[in-house]
Amino acid sequence: MTEKPEESLEARLKRLGEDIASKRADVSDKEEVRGAGSRKGYAEAMKLSSEFIAGVVVGAFLGYLLDHFAGTGPWGMIVLLLLGFCAGVLNVLRSADLVATPDQRGGGPGNEKKDGDEA
């Protein structure tokens, strides 16, 4: 080893500074990507929750109107609130692509196969 101890210390210090700068650049790049992903997830959560709440609110409102005009007591509100809850859950599942929408199932009216159709 012909190097002086001071030179090797300076070289190591310089190399350490370069390593730290490169690590900081890598970390800032990852934080930018993570930030975009969390905003996308937040937007998806807001969309799904608003679809669920909309179903429940519409069901409750229609139940209230039915009770008010037909005089059915709380039964219209109870039944249509439960139907609104079910509709909200179904909308959330459809938006999350966990349930097929009616146009994806392919078994509705007008979609019957004829004898000459191929699979």
C-alpha cells in the first residue's frame, strides 16, 4: 500500500458522498411512484364508496316517498332501504370487476345462438 492514510480517507469520503447522493435519488423516484399509486387508490375508494352511498340514499328516499304518499308506515322505507343497500353492494362489485355486468354475461334476450352460428 503506497497510498497515504489521508488520501484513502478522502477517497472513501468522496465515494461515500456519491453513494449517498445516488441513494437519495433512488428514494425520491420511488416516493413519486408511490404517491401516484396512493392517489389512484384513494380515487378508486372514493368512487366505490360514493356508488354504495348513492344506492342506499336513493332507496331510503324512494321509501320515504312511498310511505308519505301511500301511507304505508315504515314498511316502504324499510323494504326500499334494504333494496337500496343491495343495489349499492351490487354496484360496488360491478365497479370493482368482481361481478359480470349484464352485457358481459351474454345470455340475455337477442343473444341466443342459432343453428348455423359457430361457437
